[in-house]
Amino acid sequence: MVTMNAIISASELAGELTGGNPPVLLDVRWQLSTARAAGQPQFDGRAAYLAGHLPGAVFVDLDEELASAPAGHGRHPLPDLAVFGAAMRRAGVSSSTPVVVYDGGMGWGAARAWWLLRWTGHPDVRVLDGGLPVWEGPLETAVPQPAEGDFVPEPGRDGLLDADGAARLARSGVLLDARAGERYRGEVEPIDRVGGHIPGAVSAPTTENVGADGRFRPGEELGARFRSLGVSASSPVGVYCGSGVSGAHEVLALAVAGIPAALYVGSWSEWSSDPQRPVAVGPDPQ
């Protein structure tokens, strides 16, 4: 799943949109929120999209189209591929057409769409590096009606981990935990049943893969960072997070560095829901 052009700059995108084979644009604005539990309004990605988006971009709902309803496999389990495929075709995605995905700047929602498209066989998907905040071109509020695409998703034979696979990889390779360090250490847990991490996993917050402007650090810097965490050419690499969203962003960072990695989509929300699974706490992988 590694692609050396996993990201695209705003200036590069502006040029491609005026070229002979412009990419399909997907707007995946989404934010992790605990507002519902607190009785507060949640972030509304669709409303943000309707207020202004890149010309021609189609909104994709992460919770409805890039994930299934939670049912024992974490908060954002894999989507039904029929639902996902229909959403992609509705957005105009075809196998022969490049796709560029963006979000509000954090990159997590865009990375989830990037990972799913890549895992299900699309050959040319990139994320707008820095998201909407770096775009200097015009925005529009009209909702486009693109021609139906022909993309039919087919699940990949690799690149995906389940709970048992993640546990094995933590022992035989490198399993990176993309959540904030305090959640990894078990000091706080605002969402899931219990804090801590999968035994053997290495703390690698995805926020450290980007600069202050939200853009990815250069590939050479990312490679050095991951090597410092134990990643090598001979070690299989996997990533998990809370629910398979920010973890996709870390898989994207690894791709920018030229390192293939698998994603445990169920992530901590699935792992921690089973009291029979072991939980490690503290700063060390254990």
C-alpha cells in the first residue's frame, strides 16, 4: 500500500485541476468529539462543507460511509463495502481517475478515506497536505452532481490487522500506538472503557508527524522518527489508535517515508472492550 505520492500540495492540486485529467475531490471533514456524551452539539462536517468547499468537491460522511455502526469491533469498524462503493461512485470515483481527499486540516478524516480507497484497490489516491486551511483558491457552496463513477472496492490481501494480528505483530515486529502519550500510558481515557495500550506496542503520537501548519514533516525526517521507534527495513509494521482514524493518518505518514504498514482498524476501542485482553500501562511497551 505504500505510494511515494501519497500527498499533494495545494499548488500542485491547483495545477492538476486545470489539467487534462483533473482528480476527483472528496471532502471528508470530521472531528473526534466527546460532545454527545456531554450533551453538547457535535461537529457537523456536512454543514461545514455546505458553507464552503473546493470547487467540485463531494462531501463524504466518515461515520456513515467510511465506517459501519459500532457493533463489537470498535467505534469505526470497516464499512460495508457495498455502502462504501456506492458512496465512492456517487462522488464520481472511477478506477482510472485520480482522487484527492482533504479535510479541515487535521488530516485524520482524509487519511481514513485514503487508506480505504488504497486498501480496496484504487491505484491513485492522495491527501491534500495541510487540508482546507492551506488552499488559497476559490471555494464554492454549490453541491456538484458528478457523473457516476465505476469504482468497485475489493478488499486487499494485506494491510489490515485484527486484534490477534496486532498482538502478534507487537511481539514479532513493530506495533505503533498513534494516540496521545497520556492515553497510551493509561493516565487518562476520555472515551474507551480503560486506558493503557496493547502489550508490546510503542507510543508514536500521530501529532508528531506534522508541523505547526498541519503539513507532514519531510519524508526523511519521518523516516528518522520511525527508525528511532524501532522500525527497520526488516520489521513488519502495524498501527492502531482509538478507532482506526488517526491510525490511518500514521499509516499515511509512514507511506510518505516509504514504509509499508498495516492498520488495526478496530484499534483500542475494540481491544479494550474485551476484559479478557491484556492491558499495559506506563511509558514502556512491556
